[in-house]
Amino acid sequence: MTDTDMLHMAALEKRCEELETRNAELEAKHWDECRQIAHYEDELRRATDEKECS
């Protein structure tokens, strides 16, 4: 493997790590948003149920 090949491999490995980090951040954001939506749906369901019972 040449020096140039090694530099390209190192650059690719660094980019791969950056993408994995970004992916983890986006997954965490996605699940946070899903939890928030579920929370709001529960609140809406409770409010709707209370209104129907009144």
C-alpha cells in the first residue's frame, strides 16, 4: 500500500466516523421527536376522553 493509499484510507475512516456520529445524533433526535409526539397524543386522548365524559 502506498503512502497515498494510506492517506486516502485515513481520510475515509475519519469521514466514516463523522457520518456514524451524525447518524447517532439524528437517530437520537428522531426518537426524541417520537416521544414528544406520543406524549402530545396521550394528552390529546385524555383531554378528548374527559370532554366526552362531561
